Amino acid sequence: MSRGLTLASAADAAVALLTEIVAAPGPEPRVEEIGTVEEVGDGVAFVTGLGRALADELVIFDSGETGVVSDLEIGRLGVILLGDAERIAVGDDVRRSRSVVSVPVGEGLLGRVVNALGRPRDGGGKVAATKAAPIEADAPRILDRAPVKRPLATGIKAIDAAVPIGRGQRELIIGDRQTGKTSIAIDAMLNQKNTGVICIYCAIGQRGDAVARVVAALRKGGMMDQSIVMVAGGEEGPGLSFIAPYAATAMAEYFAHNGQDVLIIYDDLTRHARTCRELSLLLRHPPGREAYPGDIFYTHARLLERSAQLSDARGGGSITALPVVETQAENLSAYIPTNLISITDGQIYLSPRLVRKGQFPAVDLGKSVSRVGG
């Protein structure tokens, strides 16, 4: 009799368990949107069928190539391609990633040459980075900043004595072609050898041989082990050139938030502005002054405002930016140069007249200035 009760109790328990399992909510079915490529070419694509995609969201094409949603139009999206447009065809499927563009960050990037997505370009194997960060981030708030007090020596007397640069400052290097703008930036990097400052060189639209010379100079000067070189060549398409300075800044922010000082070079933002203009026209935006997009000032301001001396509560590190911009025929009043002069905390002007006289570095002290609040 007791055995029958035991069997009945076991059966009742099994039925109750099965009833509980059936009644429990199961995993929600995942709805996946699949769009279609309507047009493609020259670094952009137009996609239909992704009505829920968000601005700046990463999308993935059938070929594995990726793109960033730039335009949210009625019925279709404008996408900036981050890969080879020839691998994407009209009619291909496109899927949402539900994420934004991120790059690897951390100590594993030091000594490496990478592209704008953090992928190795030096043949040294996979990048040993365990963390990733989105390329876009808000600039530090006023309360998250601290006064610029500590100097960052460039090793160039004309600059360090007359227009000194502080850690957390943004100092523009401006001048005509062949006036030594990149040389000053590289000299500033080499002078950080025994200071503990992390250096990041972001080459935008530069030729491969020019970047190779920079890497060789850093290796010869013993600075490569505490530097990161990011390359966004013109042959890689405008998408990677567009995101390169933001990706390099995300890498710099990792070190700054961990209490380290970073020097970042953008070489150069003239080419970046031209890339923005190219993409804007390809996406059929209405052109503004000199055919640049109407938000070109914001494009560069939101980048350079991320460089600052952080407060102790935010890690106490700093990002010092030396953006490079090229002028034509000594025209300092051109659109992009005046924009960047107004965004930055001063400029180092290199004069072609001093170059012709044989003076190097050709710093024109009358037109150069360093201004920071304190």
C-alpha cells in the first residue's frame, strides 16, 4: 500500500513539473530585418527594407563587408561603406547588427600599425586587445575637465619657448605644402621617449611610402613601442578615412581614462574635410560653402573637443591633439583653416617664405599663438 502511494506521489510530482515547464515563458522569437541593396558605388550604398535601423548603426552585407548608416530617408537608408564596394552588388541582402562601429583598445595596440577598424597592417599578426570601444563618444563635460597646467615639450625651441603646448591642449599645425608640418608632429612624438606619453599618429589619406617613413623614424627613435600608427589610405575608400580620426581618439581615450597622457596627431584634417565633402555629395546632401557639408564645423568640433586634461575623478589623464591642416598660397582665411583655428587652442604657422630662406623649422612666430584657459 505504501509503495502505491509512493508511485502516485512521484507521478503527481512529474505531472506538476511538466505543467510548470509548459507554463513557463519561453525565449522570445528574434525578428531579423533583412534589407536589399538598391544602389552601390564610390564608397556609399543605398539600402531599402531596414525601416528600424538607427543612425550610426553598423550594417552587414552578404559579402561580410560592413557599413555605417548615415542617412535615414523615407523608405531607404544611405550607408557609408567601410570596405570594398566591389564586393557588394545590387540586390545583395543587408542585415542590422544592432551595434555601432567599435575598435580594439588597450596596451596590445602599442607598437602596431593598424587600419581605421583596428585591424593589423604591419604583418605582425592579430592585435592583442581584449577590449573594444565605440569610435564616437561625448566630449568631457566642463566638470570632468581640469586646467591645462603641465607642459608637453616638443623638443623644438621655437615652439617650447614662444608657443608652449600644455598636456590636454589642442594646437593646430598649419602651413602650405612642403613646409615641414609632418616633421614637427613627428619630432614632437620622438621627444616623448622618456616622458611616458603614449603617442598616436593617425594618417588620413596619406601615401603608403609616407607612412612607412614615419614608422621607420619612430622605430629609429625608439618610440614605436609606445606609439600606435593608424593608416587610412586613399586606396581604402572614403569610409575608412572618414572614421579614422574618431577611431584613433577612441584608442587615446582608453589610456586617458586610465590616468595616462596621450599625444595624438591627425595628419591631416584637410584631407579629412575633403573626404567628408566627397561622402556628402555621394549621399546627395545639399552642398554648403565650397561644396562642404553644412555640418563640417560640427564634424571637426566634436572630434577635437574630446581632447582635454581630465579631472582626477575621470582618471586624471590627458589627450593633447596636434591636428595638421594644409593651406594654399598662405591663405589662412580659407574655410577649413578658419574653422579649425576657431576650434583649437592656438596654431603653429609654418611660412613658405622662411622655407625658401632655408629656416627650419619654418615657424612664423608673428602668426603663431598658444592660448589656454587657467
